[in-house]
Amino acid sequence: MVLAIITLTVAQLFDLGTFVRMVVGHGPLAEANPLVRYLLTDYGLPMLVVAKVAVLSLVVAVVAHLAGRAAQPEHRRLVATVLAAAIVAGLVGGWSNATVML
């Protein structure tokens, strides 16, 4: 479980790092997600980073809470689904940011 949470965190930080680099180089209009673009233009990069870290913390807390109840099979599937979705989202987001920078 610890390795999965570390992987999740690294994938999301990859997304965040490439996002910051992309926005510095190409501006906020390079962001395809309208919610992220709105947060960036209205509240600035520092607030967006705080929001990203807060959401990441919430996902990790939910995973940790559900993993504590892993004796029930439906919780194990839910934990695996949440982890997989968050890891894939971080990797896809980071990859799409990196392709914009190239």
C-alpha cells in the first residue's frame, strides 16, 4: 500500500511540475482543463498549487481510510480503482503538459 501511495503522489507531482513549467513557458491558455485554467487566471499559480496539494492529500486520506477496511472485498476493489484512476490521471496530465512544451 505504501508503494502505491508513493506512486500516486509521484504521478500527481509529475503532473504539477510539468504544468508549472508549461504555464511559465506558454501561458495559461495552454491548459486544456477549463477548471484549472479558471483557477489559474482568477487566483494565480500559488493558490492552484495549494489546491492541487489539498486534493492530493484528500485522495491519499481516502485511500488510507479505505485500505484500513481492506478486509471487505468491495473496499479492496474501491481502493484499487481510486489508486489506479489517480495514478493514470497524474501520468496523462503530466504527459499532455510535456507534449505541449515540446
